Amino acid sequence: MNGILNKYSPLALAFVGDAHYNLTVKQKAAEKHAKINDMQKYAADYCSARRQARISHYLIDQGILNEEELEIFKKGRNAKGHGAPKNTDAVTYRISTGFEAVWGYWYLNGMQQRLEQIWDLIETIED
């Protein structure tokens, strides 16, 4: 296993992954939309637990995550300390945390090409 996994807990990976994913989404929103309201709608959609859970299902169902990434996803999903927000159910929130853990893993490992590859896939997933 990679040194990042020894240094960061699954929830720490998710914490960093959430921040970087949100920044990525907001950058993409700014590139695509001129109006702030459109940017905010785009970001709210792509950063929702529901959308992240759907992305996770797609990545897993299509076999896009490798063995190590799938293990990180599962550790993030199963980590204790989840308190689901009012606007989503606990299962969806836990799945989205798994996605954020993998995103944080990619980011902290400097895997920019992998992040871009996954982002290109994310944009093709229908709502």
C-alpha cells in the first residue's frame, strides 16, 4: 500500500478529497457559466451526496476503480464518525464519503491525470 494510506485515515482522505473536489467543481462551473446563479446551481448539483453516490456506483459498476482505489472507497464508506446531513439519507452520505476518500487519495498522491480522467467520466454521467 501507498504511504498516503499510512499517513491519512479514510476520513482524513475524505476531508481533503471533499475540499479538492469542491474546488474542481467550482473551477469547472466558472469555466462553463457566466452567471453566478448558474455557477451555484452547477456546484450544488455536482457536490451533492446524491450525485457523488451516483458517480461512485458508475465507477464501481463499470470497473473503473482498480483494486486499491476500491479498497480506499470501502474504507471511506465504512469509516465511523458519519453524521448524515438532513437533506440526504445515511447510506447515500456514506457512499459519497467513500468517493471523497478516493478523490483525496488521488489528489494527495499527485495523480492529476487520474483526476482529469475521472472528471471527464463524471461529466458524461446522466443526472
